[in-house]
Amino acid sequence: MTRQQKAAACRGPWMLSDWLHCFDPTEDGAGEDRSWWWWDAGVDEAHGGRVQVVTTGWPFGSGSLSWLIEAGGGTHLVYGP
């Protein structure tokens, strides 16, 4: 894409499929090199919530997960059992 085409593409609405590969960067998108998988999420109190993931162990590569939560408005991330 040219610089102008990239700029025009960025102005339109973002689709989940456009950036989902960031969370599954393998060539075929199979997720084999990711160390966490989405399990559950919910609201715990009026201004709080929880996200549960399954991991391959502790510690795990949580950078993309933290980015997703913060991009969605999450703050004060706490990791625990």
C-alpha cells in the first residue's frame, strides 16, 4: 500500500479481524506460540470486572492481554489465581 492508501485505511472503522493476528502471530494463525487463551470474563462489582485466561504456566506472556484490557478501558490490572 502507498502511504496515502494506508492513511485512508486507518480512517475507517477497525474490524476485529484486522488486528486479531497481533494476539496470534503464527504464520497460520493457529495460536501455537501464544501462552494464554481466553476463558471467561464478567462484572464483579459496579466499577470492576474480571478476565479469566488459561495459561501454559506462570509467568506467561501477558503483554498483548494487558494491552487489550487497557485498550478496552481497564485499569489497575491485578494478576492472581
